Amino acid sequence: MHPPPTPAPTADTDPLAAFALPPQSKVLVVTDIVESVRLMELDEAGTVARWHALVKRVLDEVLPPHGGRMVKSLGDGLMLEFPDARAGAEAAFAIRRISREANAGLPPERQMHLRIGVHRAEFVRDDHDIYGIGVNLTARVAAQAGPGEVVATVAVRDELAEGLDADLEDLGECYLKHVSQPVRIYRLEEPGAERPEPTAPTDGEARKPTVAVIPFDARSTGEHHFAIGELIADHVIAQLSRTPDLRVISRLSATVFRGRDVAPFEIERHLGAHYLLHGSYVASGDKLLVMAELADAQSGEVRWSKRLNAEVGDLLQVESELSHELASAAHNAILDAEVQKALSQRLPTLQSHSLMLGAVTLMHRTARNDFFRAQDLLNLLLERHPRHAELLAWLAKWHVLQVEQGWSGNVEDTAKRALGHTNRALDIDGKSALALTMDGFVRCNLLKDFDGALDRYRMALQLNPNESLAWLFMGMLHGFTGQPGPALAEVDTALALSPLDPARYFFQSLAASIHLSAGQYDRAVELARSSLKSNTTHISTHRALTIALAMAGRIEEARMQATRLMQLAPEFTVSVFRARRQGGGFSEQGRLFAEALRMAGVPE
């Protein structure tokens, strides 16, 4: 027979067994009475009574709401533990407030002042106590505090958000009793009511709405689930940062609000964000359920919310489908909110960022009232910011679109106005890639100066290789002048650079026309239909789709499409098309497209 196994030692049978237990990491708070001996000599009974009353309030009022536990009483002090630095700091401030309340009305010599130290320590625990170097270090840190002060180590400081969790003062490297190396210590104060305002954006950035993406909260407890929220935020921020009409707060700044029960307007105060994108998720194996919402930071009103299903592996891809859907939906919701403000509020009450985004969005709508409202917004912005090249560039584009929509009573006069705006913009900022791009757009579309337009596009791209409109307009120009090779490459670059552009339908519409010119009719149909999903009344897109269907031999579809085109633009005829055709209405391609319109049923 084998002998019975020897039972494993326990803390009861072997005092050293406790040290074989796995270490824990908690935030320790040590508080003790300053000059406790003097107070006891002055009034022993009164001092003991007041200390017992303070301890009772700590046990009843401080520990429960902060997830704390009393480790032990130190006679004239306490050692407490908390789950994290924020809870530890808040508890320390609460204990100090209780102490100050207890001192009210007492003469100075009888007042009981506390000093408090906070440190994240690793320790082992048995049934009687906790043990470890960090435990002793916390007591040594507390001794560095003056009467009524709270001090903490760098391990605690690194977990706190300055100005949100505490105001911090670096006390430098301090030498502690029986500790060989100096320890970096910080004095903590409760966050002040007067907090510094976020750094003001530059004049140009002030006209952009600001969004903060708060890392999503985990509703599941898997080992690696916490990191998923950071991955979602990283991907969405990268997507939103690629659109030129938003300012996006860095994730490192937004992360401090993860998991906090903070009112939206408080986040706005700290980050200067107008909109907050946040949410939660549940991970189960490879599956992911995400609950997301976009809120107005000032009012707290939810502007958009949705539940989405995805796979965890999607977040490890360079182009995450989940993140793209989140970013696209949030971006569209912000656009809708800003446009609604621009349409419903009195203009003098609107912030510049609402005016700017509202104007750019409305000018790309084909409803006449919306279009002319955009001009009102731009003019008001120019009154506020008279020397800003970007505003003048957008106003120039507005005039080009005015001609293309058929709402200009005098095309020559409108062309002069548009060119005047771009000339003034370039006088103000000769290195504005947007102003150069819009100057080229005016020259190409209104003046038919194709060489001058091409020069402007190339200059813009030398200054900013990521100026998507320059790529788009240059591709359009090459397409309409019979150079399909570079045109296709340029328009594809423009689309890649503008995944969330508020006028993406406009990009897709021009891309459809370029693919049409390159003889890629099925791709032109695909792009035109995708564009019409976002803007169903854009006449030039309907025209391109009609021609593409006819050129592809899909005559019945082309006739149905031509009917829709004529409903939107009853004045449109083949003759009008030939007169407006860039590159010459009598080119071979122009004749083919005119014939395609006839086959579709457009009148001569």
C-alpha cells in the first residue's frame, strides 16, 4: 500500500505558506494622525473618541462606494486597500474631508490633522495581514505628507487623469527611511472647479466639428477582451481622421474616460469635443456584438445608435469592415446634425464649425433652397473670417455648381465671380492646395482652359499629395480629353483618399463619367447607381447612367433611366448635351454619347 499523500502546508500549519500564495496588486492608502502623541497628552479620551468617530465614518461612508476594504488599524492610523488608483485617490480626498469636518469649531491646538499616502503595491495575503515591500513603502510614503496632505507614488500618478481625477504636483525624487533608492512622489489635490480650457484650435480648425471616440467598454470578462475596445477606437479614429471636415481627438486623450460615469458636457469641458462616439461590446469566441452610439456632447442627445455583429479577427485587418461601418455611420450622423442646425437655427447663433460643414454639405444637394442656403452660410462665415482662403475656395466651387445646375442667369458673370474668389484666396494663401484645386475647377468647367486647370491641379498635389479633389478633378479632365489611362488611376486615388467624404456621391458621379469615357460601361453603371443612392436627384449622374446603359447595349434600362432624367431636367436635350460637352461637342466620343442619348429616348 502506498502511504497517504502529505497534505499541502497552509498558513495555519506553516507560517511561510502564505508567501507561496499568488501576489495581488491593489492600491493601498495609509493614513495616520499628525502629532498623535501630543493630542493624546492634551486630551486622551477626547482624541480617542474623535478618532473612533472618524474611523466609523470611513468604514460606513468611504469604503463601500469605492470598493475598499480595511486591511488593519495602526493605532493612530489606518491601512486601506482599493481596486484602482482612481478609487484610492477619491477615498483619500473623502477621508480628508471627513477630518476637516470633524475639526470645525475646535481650537487649533485640538484639531486632528491627517497625512495620507497612496501607492500601488504587490503583496500576499493570509488570514491575518498582508505582506510585501510595497506595504512598508506605502507607510513610508505617507510620512512624506504634510498635515492635511495626500501624496502618491508615480505608480498611482500614471493611472490618474490629471485635472479629472486629481490635480497633481510633482515633488521630485524623495529619499525614504530604509529605502535604498529615491521614490518619485506627487502631491494630490481634488480636481479644481476652475479647470483650464482645452487648447483652442487654429482659425481653420475652428470651423470643424470635433469628435472624441471613447474606447468601448467590455461587457465580457475574457482575458484579452479589454483590448478590443482600444482596437475599435484606434480603427475608427484612423477612419475619421481621413475626412477633412472633422477634428478627431487622439485616443490617448479620450481613453481616460473609458468606463467612467461622466456626463457628456464634462467630457466636452475637458476635450473640447462637440460629439462623443462610445459604446460597449460582448465577445464570445471569435464573435463580437457591438453596441454603439453617437451623442451631442453639450445636450447629451443621442444622434445615432446601432447594434453591429462582427468577428474579432476583423479588427486585426488593415481595413476593418466593422470600424468602417462605425466611422461612416457616425460621420453621416454628424453631418446630418450640423446640417439640421444650419437649416433650423438663426445664423448669428451658429458656431463657425456648424456653418462650415452645413455649407459644404448643402451645396452638394440639388434642392434649390438648400443650395442657396449654402451661399448664405458661406457669406456669413466670410464676414466672421474675411481672410481665410478655404472659405473663398468653397464659394468658388459653389458658383461652378450653380452653373452646372442651371441656376446661373449669366454664366459669364458667374465665371468671373468664381475666378475672383479663387484669385483672392491665392492672394491670401498661395500655398493652399484647396484654393489651387478650386481655381483649376473654375478654369476647367467654366473657362474651358484645360491646360491652365491641369497646371493648377499639379501644383495642388505638389503641396498636398493627399488633396483628393485635385486627384478627382484631374482624373475628370484627363477622362474628358481622351486620356483614360491616367484618368482611371487618378479617380481611383481620389476615391481611396475619401472614404467618408460628405460629397462622396459627387466623387462617385465623376468617377462614373470617367469610366464611361474609358469605355468601362458596366463599372460606370455600378458607380453611378452607388452615387444615386446618396443623392437621387443629381442630374449629371442620371445623364452618365443613361449613356452607360445605352453604350452597354442595355437599351430597355437606358430608356427607363432616360425617363427619370427627363422628369428631373425637362429642358435637357441632345443639343444641350452637345453644347455643354467638355472637349468639344463634335468629338468622336461626343457623337457616340449623343447617339446613345437618342437611343434612350432623349429628344433632339
